Amino acid sequence: MGIQYEKYHGGGLNGNDVDKLIRKLPLFEKALKAQTSESGQDDLMVVIPVIKAVGELYTAVASSVLDADYTSKIEDFELKWTRMTSIINITTPPKVHIIITHIREFIALEQNSLNRTSDQHIEAEHAKVEILGKSSAYKRHNKNSFNGWTAQKRLVDHFNSRNLNNYEKEVKRNKKPGKENFEVTF
């Protein structure tokens, strides 16, 4: 399909490789169907509707004009993602969580599609959370235990308390009539 796995992929496909996968979905579906029928792992076919939903969602929210029905595309993706995770034992990565939980709010705030939006600021904030998360107060507990979950929640609360005030100030400063897009820095 022309997608070469590289060390930096970290186990998942990103950016242009996802675009290639969506464009070549019929070829991928055919290859997956052949492989799963041989191995008896037909449950893997559940990824196909998820990839289709990603393509529809991307078209709805990232085109130059926001699709009026974008919320139903998000809901459809969430439904298919949830079904897939119940069949295939995988966790929800942060970007999927952001899509399911936060994209609607972001679009409502921006009043625009994601056409000119980059996820670089998300990656930058993730790096800050990683640094904060390595401190001993949050690192002590197993992430899968109740104490680990509580520590992670405290980490998010701590991070948000440091950054939400800055975000609100930045929004007030940058959101002027006629200004379509702005990048928030923390």
C-alpha cells in the first residue's frame, strides 16, 4: 500500500500515512479479509468501519467549510471505536480521546473547521504533562490501580490549574471580531 513502517511511528500510523490508508481502504480491506479468513481471526474486520468513520469525520471537520452534520460523524466514530475496543483488547489513545471528548467543544469555541488547525500545540502540552508526570508525586502508583488512577487525575487537575487561567487570558486577548483562527500558547 506504500506505507513503510518507521521506528518513529511508535506502533501506530500518523498524518499522511493515515490519509494513504483511508484512500487505499478497499485494498487494505481486501488484504485484511484474506488474512483473517486464513487465520480465523474474523473479529479483526471490525477495524474497517472505524477507518471509514475516520475518513468521514476528517472530511466533515477538516475541510475548508465545516460540515453542518459534523457532530453525528463524531458520534458515529465514537460508536464504532467503542465497538472495536470491546472486540479487540486495545486502549484508547490520547488523540482518539480528544476526538471523542473535546473536538465538539473546540469547534464551538473556534466557530470554524479544523482546516487550519495543527496538533503541534497538543503535542507541546503533552510534553509538559509528561515532565510533570515524572515527578515523584504522580509516578509512585501503578497506572492500572485505583491509586494510580487517582494520581493521574491529580496530575491532570494540577496541570489544568496551572494552564486554564493562561488559556482564558489568551482567548480574551486574541479573540477579536473578524479574527478567524488563533493559536493558544500556554
